[in-house]
Amino acid sequence: MTPEQTAEAIKNIAKRIREESARMRETVKIVRQSGAIEELTEAVREAALAARDSVKEINDAANDLKQRGVISETITAAEETRAHARETAQYVKETVSSSSSRKQLTDTTTKETTSPA
């Protein structure tokens, strides 16, 4: 690229920047005049208020559940369920282990009695 071509490319870029700047100013002016900015601001405000109110309701409900003991009862029930489940799993494990031992003993005894001496 020659220096003249470089200078021409820079001039074209500067011209496009000026054109886009003018277009941006016009767009912002139209958007502002249309009321879109105010509408968007009001919608965001309403959403923020709704979120705040929802969080407050959830917090109040959680505090009520805590004060009534529902949360601690739920935790206690879950811990008891876990303990019973472990106990049951242990019984099953012992039963399977015992059953497997009996089967091995039976298989060994059967082989000894059926083997030619």
C-alpha cells in the first residue's frame, strides 16, 4: 500500500466515523422521544420491586417454618430415615453374605459327597 492509499483509507475511515456518529445521535434522539427509555426504565423498576417483594415473602415463610419447628422436624426425619436406611442396607448385606456362605458350604459338601473315593 502506498502512502497515498494509506492516507485515502484513513480519510474514508474518518468519514464513516462521522456518518455513524450522526446516525447514532439521531437514533438516540428518536428513542428518547418515543418514550422507549422511560418505558424500559419503568419495566425494570417494576421487576426489581416484584423481586424484592418475592424475596421478602419467601424469607417470612422460611422464618415462620423455622419458628414452628418444621425445619428442625424435617431435618430430624431425614436423619432418622438415613439411619434406618443404613441399618436396612447392613441387614441386606449380612443376609447376602450369609446366603453366599451357605451356598459355598452346600456346594463344597455336595462335591465331597458326590466325588468318587
